[in-house]
Amino acid sequence: MLSLIRLPRVFTVNQVPKAFQEDSIISGYRHPRSSATDCILSLFQLTNETLNIWTHFLPTWYFLWKLLAVMLMQEEGGWREAYTWPLLVFLLSCCVYPLASSCAHTFSTMSTSARHICFFFDYGAISFYSLGSAVTYSAYVMPDNWVNGTFHKYYVSIAVFNAVVATAMSCYSRFPESQSPRFGQLVRILSFALPYLFDNIPLFYRLFLCSGEGCTTNAANALHYRHIGLAFLTAFLCATHLPERLAPGRFDFIGHSHQLFHVSGIIGTLIQMQAIEVDMRERRHWLAENSGPVTLSATFGAAGLCITLSLLIILIFSLSLLLCPARTTQRAQKGKARD
């Protein structure tokens, strides 16, 4: 059937504008003015984006199935049981961020403005995922001797603030990137690194610093170690652009850093989910006796606030992009001339 459909042509790096070029990727580029139909058809041909899309699109359905299963489970009360709310927020964020990523990679070649806006949503979804992690860590992962302490009390509120700031910083990073690619990439990496490091403070303390009474030791710890290892591998791949930087053109279609980044990130999220579920199950009775009740404001309320503010930020950046196209084009031209 697909043989009867004319698939879009692919291009080399010198045939597409600088805004669409990727470091050390030589071929496999789609047309920078693709139609929506061409973008969808490109899912069924091998380009340098194909595996970026599928490595996040397929896991979305697994996390969606998991979300629905948790919502409807009878023995734990499902969505009616407040204790499961943090897990539901986390699973929702696990559905949103790979879906947003796959959509961004699919439709990012419709135009330069569309590319920026697509990734604005991608960055907002990643920020929401960071908050989803914080919500579950507050509810299930916090070390015993930190439960109900000052840090625990303000932890989710600070995580919301960090997530919103991360969305703003990462969206902003696309504007100076045309003139100073390294600066733009540095801002973007920092925008996601800072929320991750803050969100994991309780886990870092629990795994690497805490000793003696008041520490939390259970079967989840081994899974948490694996998740942290994969998180740092993901960051390493994102920052270094390996292996394609060592052999430009060799990994254009299969095996470049962004594909590996997606795979390690998704596997890390899966292991993180398993660790959270172990903590949730094994610590339930202790937390019921020693921690405050799970509240709507600290779960769905925090998620709703984060989503609302992030969408507002995305709207502001998108409007500035669409209402000032001449300025954006001028910046891109200056950056190209400088290079």
C-alpha cells in the first residue's frame, strides 16, 4: 500500500536552512516547508528524525495504559483513593512528555516558526514531567527523617516554581541559539538540569548520604540507583552529541545521540516508575502513620498550576515569534553570516 504513496524527498545538511541543521548530522533532512501530510508520511520512511519520533510515540501508549490501569484498579481504590493521586500525576506526565516530543519531531519541519513552537511544547512537557517526579517523591520517596520537615513542607511548591522557570528558560534558549548555538544549548541544558537536581535532593540524600536510623532502605533503592545512572547517561548524550560527533554522517539515520537520548530517557522513566511503585507499596503503612495526608492541592492542584503557567509562557513566546517574524529572520541571517 505504501508503495503507491510518493514519500517526501530527503535532503543533505547543505540543502536546508541553518535553523534545521543538526550537529554532525549530514543527511536525511526533510523539506523545511513540509506540509502536515508530508510530515505524517515521513513517519514511514527513514529520515534522521524517524526513530526520534517512534522511540517516544510508542512508549506513550504503554504509559497511557498504565495510567488507566492505576485509575481503574479496585484493590487500591484507584483514582478515588487519595494515596494514588501522586502516582496518577506522575503517570500523566509520563504520557505527556513523550507524546509532545514525538509530535514536535514530527511537525517541526513545517516552517521555522512551527519548529520553534513545536519544541516550546516539548520543553513545557519535560518541565511537567519534572514536577510529576517531584510530586511522587514528596508522597512516597522522601527519606524517613525528612518527612514533615521544613524542606518537605515547601518541596512541591518550589518544584512548581522550578518547572515554570525551566519552561521559560528553555523557550528563551531558542532565540539566541541562531547567533550563539552553544549559549542557547547551554541555557537549555541548565533549564532542565536545575529542576532535576532539586527534585532529586531527597533521593540523593537517601541513597548516598544518609546512614543509620531514619534512613529509608528497601527494594526500591536498587531501582533508584539504576534510574539515576540512566538519567546521567541521558544528560551525557544530550550534551556531547556522541557518537555522531566522532564520525559525522555515519549515524545520520540510526544510532545518533538524540535517538540514544530518547531510548535511555524512556528506559530511565520506566525504571523510575517501578521504583516509585515499590516505595508506594512498601512504605504505605509507615507513611500513613507518620506523614500528613495527600492533598488535592499538592497533587492535581500543583499539576494544574504548572500546566497553566507553562502554557501561558508558551503562548507569550509563540506570539512574540509570530508577531515579529522579521526580527527573528534578521537574527537568523546575522547568525548565518557570522558562521
